[in-house]
Amino acid sequence: MKPFQWIFLGLGATALTANSASKQKDDSRPNVIFLVADDIGYGDLSCYGEKTIHTPNVERLAAQGLRFTDAHSVAATSTPSRYALFTGHYSWRRNDTGIAAGNAGMVIRPEQYTVADMFKQRGYSTGAIGKWHLGMADKTGEQDWNGHITPGPSDIGFEYSYLMAATGDRVPCVWVENEHVVNADPNDPIEVSYTTPFPGEPLGKDHPEMLTKLKPSPNHGHDQAIVNGISRIGYMKGGKRALWEDENIADSITCKAVQFIKGHKDKPFFLYVGTNDVHVPRYPHPRFVGKSGMGYRGDALLQFDWTVGKILDALEENGLAENTLIILTSDNGPVVDDGYADRAVELLGNHRPWGDFRGGKYSIFEAGTRVPLIVAWHVKVKPGVSDALVSQIDFFASMAHLIDGNIEEGAAPDSRNALPTLLGKNKKGRKYIIEKANAISVSDGEWKYIPACNGRTFDNLTNIELGNSDVDQLYNLKNDRGEKVNLATQHPEVVARLKAILQKEQGN
């Protein structure tokens, strides 16, 4: 697929006409953008205090808004985290919201009411661009990759969509726009399997000489179908004209996001932008390569920052900056080696993607779910820093209160209105949050309780402590941000209190 040409598409500064400006003034409802990074940790952005990376555009956004220090995703991996974000329903209440295969059916069912449905019913234009990883079509393996892939994002409230079919390291490596594969060729139909290789299609494990851009890390399993000189998970045949080039993924997402903003400047919109950075395989555009000094992972952080800058520029150039609420966050915590030999571990140096916290992606420890969160809205949010306890589960109900929208009965059952907190008017936030990563935890911002849970304590492939233990764990996060000292036996009364909350939420 050809790279996007920024000059040709006219994405430079554009003048806002008086007519369109007046239309904006006539409708005072704010635009809303969810800008969700992929695997970016608490310590990956310079505005969170790490001196080893400079992300000036995120700093620019943070200077305009409120930066949260105790914000959390619901889960420590992508699919369950995004499910909860869009539905206001804890993903751990279902047993089918784990990491979705590339040919998974829709995890969010068409009958579920989403935050996009809510915005759409209130007259907003709605769009979803970028990383999806929530499945497409009705059932696993039943996608018509060569026709209309239905049900799809339009069935859960998104009028426009331009999405990665799954995620970067899984086939099919194609863009799906409004539920049709971009550049699909009827003479070269796409076939996808997660069980059986296609005869004649080379695999990374058998043809390392064809892996011209990235090779997989040992034993991670990213050694199957080869696309763009990188081997993936799963098997794929056909669709050569539709395949993406990894170095252009960020450009594709950013270009479509900017086009959406420009095309909807006369009417309030809700836009979800899911970036691919810094998920594996990391293969940033050449203009970022070598700029961070930390290899492809660090370069991809700079690429993410560039995306943020382009979106901010587009809002300013189209007269929308004053009345657009931007929520920037990440789907879960960081991982350094997640399947490709990109020298991320070797070149990490003093950089700490997890900040002061323990664990990372896949972990129930803090670094698995404590994520960056910046909320900016010129006319409503006073710049600063908030230590309030926040969960992404509450974004749904908060957006409903923002636009006086009604949530259908039974929808978003776990979401609570946190709008005063997000706007900086409430300094405390939630009474408690619940998170899941095999083990489940509950935290009130001071104390964090993790019940005894069977499972591996350590993942040797990613070098991450998972947080599972055969004994109860209790940590005082105010005095022990790194969760090093288990105080469960010293404070049985705190364990009992938090365990009761968890049991009530679980319906036990």
C-alpha cells in the first residue's frame, strides 16, 4: 500500500471559513477525541518525569490540560481494556474478552450499547480510526475479507471507520474502511487461518532470509505468515495489493484522523483514534529512525508524539481547539521485548517505561494498568496535575453527562460519572478501582489488595512479573509505589475491607 503524501493531501495549515466558524458557534456542544496509545507506559512520556525521552507534543497537550497520576485501564492487555472503555462494562464479567485472535468475531456485540451509540443518538458524527483488536464479523473465522465484513463498527455506533483488521502482529495485515478491506483485489482473494498454513506460502520460521525488516524473538511465536519482511502470528494468503507497510501505519492513522477532523468541523463529532505505537512489531517511519537513541521502541514513541502534534495542529487550523475535549491515555502498561528482535531491551538504557511501578503489560501489579491520562479542553479544564483515582471504565458515563446524553437502561452498568474529576473539579476521584490480569485487584488509591491466585508469577519471555501469588497481597501505594512489601498479615482489617468490596462487585 502506498504511503500517504502529506503535501498532496493538503494537510498543512488551512483557513477556517467564516461560514464554518459561525456553524461551530451555533452548536456549543464539544467535540470529543479519545486518543488511545498502545502499550505506552506511565514512564514513556516526558511529561511524566522521565528524562530519557522527549515527547514535546504530549507535553504541549499536558500544558493545556490536566495530567493524572493515578489513572488506570481496566485490564493489562488490549482487547479487554478497549472493551471496557467502549461499553462501560467490566471485561472480567465475561469469559470471552481475552486477547482477540486476528480472525475473531466481534467482542462487542451489536446489541450492546456503546459510548459511540450514545454520541450518535445525540447527533454527533462518530468515527473510529486505527488500532481496533475487538474482532469483526459475527463469529471467529467467518469474515468475508473480500466483501462486506459484517457486523462491524457501524453496528456499535461508529458511522465511519478506518481500522487495522486486528493488531500489528496478527494477520490479516490490511486496513478495513467502513467494513471493506482497502485495495481488495477480487483476482487475489484474501484467506486467513489460525490453525492451518496455506501450501506454498512461506513462513518466518522456515524462511528467515525473507525477514528483511524484523526477525522474531526466540519462542514468542511471531514466526508464521510473512508480511512486509516481518513474520506474524497466523497464516494468510492473497491480498497482496491490500497489505500495509509497517513504516506507514502511523501516517495512515494520522492522515485519516486529520481528514475526519477537517471533514466534520461544522458539526460536533466523537472520534476514537487508536494508535499502533508502541505495539510490536515496531518499525517506525524512516524520519523517526535513530532519533531517540533507544532503537525502534523509542523511535516509535517519537512517532506517537508526532501523531499527537498533527491532531492538535488540525484542531487549531480548523478553529476547533477551543471546544474540543481530548482524552489521551493508553490501553495498558508497557512491555519491552514482546516478540521481535528490535533491540528494545539492549538499547533501553536508563529509560523506565514503567516509571516507579512494578510489573508491566500482562501484570496485575501497578505498571500493568496505571497509565498516562491527560484531559484537555481549553474552555473547561484548568491546566495542572491531579492525583485523583480514575478508571477508564467511567469514561462512558462521564461523556453522557458531558453532553446530557441518556444511557439506555442496562447499558454501561459499571460506569460512573467521573466528569467532575476529569475536569479537575473533584480532587479525590473514585472510591476504589478494580482491575484484571489473570489475578484481580481492588485499590482505594492508598491500599491495593490482590487475592491469592493460581498462575505463573513471572513471564520469562517478556521479563515481566505477573503479580500472581498463592497468598493474599496488600500494598500501601502511598508509601510503597513499587509494591515491594506485602502487608497483608500486618493489616487484616484492610484486607477484609477490600476483599468485601471485591466480593460484592463479583457478586459473591
